[in-house]
Amino acid sequence: MFVKTVLCGKGVLLKKVEIKGRSRMGMITKPKCSVQIVLEEKPIDEFYKMVISGNGPTGIATLMKSVMVQSESNLSGLHKH
């Protein structure tokens, strides 16, 4: 799962009375917002191409490359694809 877009929108501005001492008062404003995150799923072959080319997440790319080196897979053949 990859983050495709993140949208942040304004919400309703809530006002609340703040009671102080000596019969004084003030207003407290509490702004609200909404956050929408859109995820997308990529096919496994596209994910492997992205990891091998170095465009994927760094932690996953490092882990995948170390596993490939330990399993003695053909790395030069993978780079050609």
C-alpha cells in the first residue's frame, strides 16, 4: 500500500466562552480540520521493479537487496528487467 494523495481541509471554527475571575470572560476558538489519505495498491511486479531501480522506500529496498545477496540470486539479470 502506497500513499497516493493527502488532502487537508478546513472545518468548522468552534467558539467557546472562557470564564475568568472578577466577572470577566473571553472567547476560546478551536479550529477543526479534516484529513483524507488516499492509498493505492501496486502490482507485485511493479513493486519489485521499483525496489530494484532504487525508487522505492529505502528500508524495504535495503532489506530486499540484502536478502537477494544472501540467497545468491542473479542480480545482473534482475537489473536488465
